[in-house]
Amino acid sequence: MPTYAVRAPLARWLAEEAARAHADLGPYRLLDVGCGQKPYEPLFAPYASAYVGVDPAPNPRAELEGSVEELPVEDAAYDVAICIQVFEHCDDPARAVSELARVTAAGGRVLVSTHGVMAYHPSPADYWRWTHTGLEKLFRDNADWASVRVTPASGTTACLGMIASLYLDLAARRAHAGILARPLVAAINSVASAVDRRSAQLREPGPGTLFANFHVVAERPA
Ligand SMILES: C[S@@+](CC[C@H](N)C(=O)[O-])C[C@H]1O[C@@H](n2cnc3c(N)ncnc32)[C@H](O)[C@@H]1O
């Protein structure tokens, strides 16, 4: 998969956070903002007492219709709000942060993931990319949090490998030979992960690094 550097760490992180939220909060009410097809619902299902999806356009998988900037939800109605690969598409990320905080109960948490580097992909728009410091500032400036933690999903080599893989896959598919790119993309993914594992300088945020995706955990004050 060309977007392995985003998707594999995202699934691992959400599985860990789903269990950690249950250990800290017990069964929780969860709001999935910009839910799309709700691909992560199975990770939360064992722990959530309610799982509600919201999307801005009519979506048979979403219980509610509305945007992250104006959620059709009461204050503090959920213990956990997730917003996965949505921030890059929303008009007003500052408003999105304050809305996510508003709908999350005291002691609850918000989980966001969004891109550092990615090809343009409107859904329906595509406006923003982030650095780890930019995302942390966005959260701290727009709501009151007990803690905000921003971590890169994968390393610099994985990010470079993802960009190469995306265009390799595209070129192969245009030549009606998509299947031929698969072993090459798999090899790039595994070499890139191995290189990043060997170097903290490629994994940890610092000058010269490049990250495909970031994970944010923002906890509301108790
Ligand atoms: C890349 S998809 C991600 C879907 C899902 N969260 C996932 O990870 O598979 C982007 C989603 O964001 C939604 N979206 C776009 N703009 C939005 C906004 N302003 N507020 C809430 N959702 C938005 C789209 O309808 C779409 O479902």
C-alpha cells in the first residue's frame, strides 16, 4: 500500500488509544468527526458505550450531519472525540479545535490525526499541511487542555518512501500494470521502516525531518 507510512501506524495508534481510554475512563461515549465509512469503529467497539459518526454531507454511515467547525452536538456530550484525516480538509482548523474541546467532557480526550506531507487530495477540499510545532500551537491557542501531545506517525525515510511509492503506483496504474508496482512498494515500505528504526534523528521531530502524518492526543482538564 503506497500510504503504508500513514495507515499502518494510524491503525496501531488508534488500537492503543482505544484501550488506554477505556483503562482511564471506563466505557466511553465516542464521537467520530468526519467519520467517512467509519473504518476505525471496530477498534473502539469493545470499549465504547456509544459510537456516533458525523459528516458534513449526507452519508448513510453517519448518524449526524454537520461540520467539525459547527458540530450539531451539546456541550460535553462525549468522553472521546476522534477526528481522523479531516483537519487538512476543513475550512477553519482553529474553530475545529475549539468545537472538539466544547463537545468533550471534563477529563475526556480528543484524538486527531492529520498530514505533515501528502499529495493534494480534495475531500471535498484540501487546504492544510502541518508541522509538529504548528499543530501543538493550533491546539494550545484554541482551547483549554490539561495536556497536548503531538507525535509523528512514522519517520523521515518512511515519508520519502511514501512519496516515491505514490507516484510509482500511479505510473504503473496508468500503464495498466498496477500489480507490478506492488512488490516494489512493499520493498520500499519495509526498507524505509528499517532505516528509520536505526536512527532517532530520522524518527524524532527536529530540523531536517519530514513526516507524512501526525497523531495528536489532547486531554481536557478534569
Ligand atoms: C479523508 S476522509 C477521512 C474519513 C475518515 N475519518 C477516515 O479516516 O477514513 C475526510 C472526511 O472528512 C470529511 N470532512 C471534510 N470536511 C469536513 C469538515 N469541515 N468537517 C467535518 N468533516 C469534514 C469528509 O466528508 C470525509 O468523510
